[in-house]
Amino acid sequence: MTPPATDLVYPAAAMLCAFIGAGFDLKSRRIPNFVTGPAILLGLLLHTSIDGWQGFLTSLASGLLCGVVFLIFYLAGGMGAGDVKLITAAGCLAGLSHAAYLLVLTSLAGGVMALAFALVRGRLKETLCNVLALTSHHSQAGLVPHPEINVLNTNTLRLPYGVAIAAGSSLTFCLLGTQR
């Protein structure tokens, strides 16, 4: 069954938002609230205007789902708050029926980008060792950030994750477009 034409509006809006956030992330390593806040509101309003109160609730649920998943990584010291707010905004815009695609494809894009980034910088072995160290640390300490391997340490490789969110949003849009 092909999705209705309005169903592509949601992932297209999420993709646009994510690209704007990625642009700021690349330029300044920050994703400003003036991008994410209005995008969250726009997602809620867009879904409400097309699908009524059910649309509002599913948009809200999608934003919460996406935001909570990324909040875990933020609390563990693995990403910045702007990334959490950007995926929340993209989730509100994409809607609940697209949230799983958005999360999985963003995570896959982020993993591929991180490996490529480490390889290009000649730090693949160090990065893989850091992943093992983080796994060990978090299995013992829970969400407490690692004292050295975290997003605040400027000596570690830090991926502008807004780009991964833009890639995941784009892949979600393309995947849904091929189902038409």
C-alpha cells in the first residue's frame, strides 16, 4: 500500500530542519535553539493541522521517543544537547510512523560517518579502543560520563552529529519516496 501524498510532507520537513541544524553544526559546532524550538512547534502544528488531535499526539510521541533515545547518549557524555534537540525536532516533524526509520537510519549513518572520520584522521585503532573502554565503563558506571572519553574532551574525535541526523532524515525521506 502506498502512503498518502501528505505522508511525504512530514519526512521532507524533518529533512529540511535537519539540514539547517547540520549546517550550523558544521560551521559552529552548535545547533541553536532558534532552529530546534520553532521546528518542534512547527512539527506539532503541522501534524495537528493535517491529522487533528491524533496528529498532535503522534507528533509529540515521536519527538519524545527520539529525544529520550538521544538523551541517554547525552547523559552518558556522548553527544551535545543540540543533537538531542535536533533529533527531537526531526522526530516531531517526521511523526511517529517514521520515528523508527529516522532513529535507525540516523544511527547507521552516524556509525558509518564515525568510522570514516576515524579512518581519515588516522585514529581508527584508537577510536575502536575507546569504544571498548566506553563499553566497559558504562557497563560498570551506568550513564556516568567517562572521565576522559566524552564530548567535552577536545582531544577526542568529535563528530558533528547534526550531519548524521540530516543523513538519517534524508534516507528516511528517500526510503519512503521509493515506496510510492
